[in-house]
Amino acid sequence: MNENEISYKVRCAIFKVYNTLGPGLLESVYEAVLTHELKKEGLEVKSQVQVPLV
């Protein structure tokens, strides 16, 4: 799968989540539902990954 295909799946999942839940919820709710949708699409998802800063 190339980056265009991945991007398409991510954008579709974002619109699906937002159109289903609507505005006004906590970011953590959108994150959890989006993570679930992306995993359903067969993508490997990691959330809240620590990034080292130097």
C-alpha cells in the first residue's frame, strides 16, 4: 500500500467519524473512535506515542 492509499483511508475515516459524532466532543473521544476505524481498515495504529526531544 502506498502513501496515497493510506492517506485516502485516513481521510475517509476522519470524515466518517466526524460526520457520525458531530462537533463538540472531547479530543480523546475522537481519537479513540478514529483509532478503531483505522484498525478496521487494516492499518497499524499507535496513539499517544512518546517522541524524544533533545
